Amino acid sequence: MTAQPLRYGLIGAGMMGREHIRNLGLIPGSELVAIADPSEEQVALSVAEAERHLGQRPRGFAMPEAMLAADPLDCVVIASPNDTHIAVLETVLRHRPGLGILVEKPVVTRLADCGRLEAMAKDHPRPFWVAMEYRYMPPVAELRRAVSAGEIGTLRMFAIREHRFPFLEKVGDWNRFSERTGGTLVEKCCHFFDLMRLVVGSEPVRVYASGAADVNHRDERYDGRVPDILDNAFVIVDFANGCRASLDLCMFAEGSWFQEEIAATGDAAKIEVFIPGPARFWPGGAERESEVVVSPRAPKGPVRRKVHVDEAILKAGDHHGSTYFQHLGFRAAMLDGGPVDVTLADGLQAVRIGLAAEESARTGESIRLDAFG
């Protein structure tokens, strides 16, 4: 991979924006030249983060239009609140159509915006990459490799469990209501639905979900309103090839040793990965290693091993190194003609599944994807 400079603009200077900054600091040739966010405080914090991790002092702007007009850029990273993505993308595509785009998930939050964005970006000439972090976690990459290589036989069932901490505090508390996030099964879980499609290798036909807001944020009030985001759910997704997948989400289980447990079960064997949550939320702040377990049907005898990830990469974010590996792929797409791993179509399909799951949880009915919307 070439080490030539790649000039970034960052739109959205909050917590996730600063994770992108720290990870760019690990990749030689990364130049963060500008940051746009309406919060002067968040811009200042992110500029300071860039000085620490990149040795650079990017210019700060209140609005993306001003940033796009003022600075030479090769690409933008969009990490603003979910419901702003559609307007920010429209601005980038209109004012600087030659820029590469890396946009945080979910790429949009409403079904109506899926077709709108598809039309806007149809002829975009540069890489358009949707950030789906779970694809790039090293243990998940090993699971993907094993399934693709046929090491578990034919995949029949795919199960994801995430038992984790509640939603964090964000600027303006934008993540407390479904109208801004798309709902928990979009905001938090679209990357799981993306992973399901990727590993299963088929398209979803039916979604059923049951979920509720039972524990978290019940004592919070915003202009007299109680947050409506789900904090626990089960989701089942049926795929066209006959495979089925499930999601078990709980956001009041941060005492778990592993945050994610993912299992792919075939007719010959099962492979499981166990991934700890961010070290900064664990007593003592020590990093914990992930594990991979392969359990053949015959001869019986699971094989367990740890998956090492460089500690500097782990410390750069809350997503077990995935943001770093994702940026390597995006850089290769920008500079060396590498593939766009997560296309706009992938990002939009993950949103559609998440929105269908939210609708199912509301109505108690299963949702057919071909009739949804």
C-alpha cells in the first residue's frame, strides 16, 4: 500500500469523530486538514486530538459547506449524528462530487431517504464507503474466512449476541430518541445485519423482532419526553438461501466478560468468536483478548485459541481495532484502486433490515422485505 499523503476532512467532531482521528494517527500518510462541526467545543477537542495523534492542526469550521469550499481535500469522513447524514451527504455530493466518502453507519435513518440517496450517489466517481465496524474485527475476520473456506460445511445458522453497556451520552443527547437515530435496531444493529448478509451470502426475505425499553434511561426527561430507544431485543432474519440468523441484544449487561459472542453453525462444525468490550469501561482498564473456538461434529473436541490484536490499535477506539483496519481498506480504495468493501447498497440494505426489525418490534408482526416500504 502506498504511503503517499491522503488529505481528509472530518464532518462531525464528537466521540466517533475523535476515534477516527486516533486511528488515522496510526496510518502514515494521513493528513487531517479540516474539521467541521457546529459545536466550537467539539471542534476544539478534536483539533487537540489531531495535534496529539497526528502532529497536525486542522482548520475548524462550523458548517461543512465552508470546509468544503476552503480546503484542498481528497476525501471526507462523516461522523455527525445519524439523522444529519442525508443532508451532509447531499452537501458533499453537490459541492465536491470528486471526493471519496467514508460515512458512519447508519448511512440514513428513514426508509424514504434510501431511494433518495441512491439517486444522488448513482454516478459518484470516487469510493463511497459505509463504515460497518464488525466486518473488520480480527476474530470476526477469522470467522468469515472459515465459513467462506467451507471449514464448517454448509452454513445453516448464524447467531449474534451483544450484551453491553447502555448508550453513551452524546452532544445534545441526540441518541435518546428513535426519530434521530432510526431506532436502536438501526443505530446500534445495522452493522450486525450487514454482517449477517456478508456471512450468509444471501439476501433477507423476512424479519421478526421483539424488543422493549425496560431498564435504561427510564428516569431521563428531555422537554418532558422519556427516551423511546429499545434497550433489549431478539431479532430473527430468514434468508433466501434457507439460512436463518438471529440477534440477541441487551444494553444493560455491561458486566459480561465478552461483549459479543458470534456463532456460525454448519452441517460439519461450528465456529464461535468471543469479543470483549472496550477496556476503558472495564475495571482496571486492561485489554482482554478475544477468542475463537472451532467445534467439529466429528471427531468431537473443540479447539480454542486467542486472537491477538496490537494494543495500540485496541486503544485507538472502542471497536476492537476495526476502525483501523477499515481505514486501511478505505485508503487502499482511494490510492491504489482497492475494492470498496461496504458499498452504499450494502449500507442501505442494512438500514432497511433494521427499520423492518423496528417495525416488527412495534407491531408484533413479521415483516417481509419485498413488501416493506
